[in-house]
Amino acid sequence: MNGDDEDDDDDDDNDDEDDDDDDDDDDDDDDDDDDDDDDDDDDYVLLLLLMMMVMMMLLSLFLLLLH
């Protein structure tokens, strides 16, 4: 039975190492997600600028009509 216990301990150690490898992969995925978030922020800024331009054009048209 002692031999079986030692084998189980070895398997547990290997599982821990595998878990560590998985954690490293997850960290890489998190970095990729951060890049995606930056792209989303850029899209938001571009959309905001576009909306500001449209509002300025509408304001200009409105002022021209009033004049």
C-alpha cells in the first residue's frame, strides 16, 4: 500500500505543475483581452468624435436658418 500512496503523491505533484502551466496560459489570454479593451476604447473615442461633428453640423444649420 505504501507504493500506491507514493504513486498518488507523484500524480498530485504533476497535477499541480499542470495547473501552474494552465495559469500561465490564462495570464496570456488576459493580456490579449486587455488589447481588445484598448480597441474598444478607441472605437468609443471615434464614435464620440463623430457624434460631436454631427452635432456641430446640426448647430451650424440651425444657426444658418435662424439668420
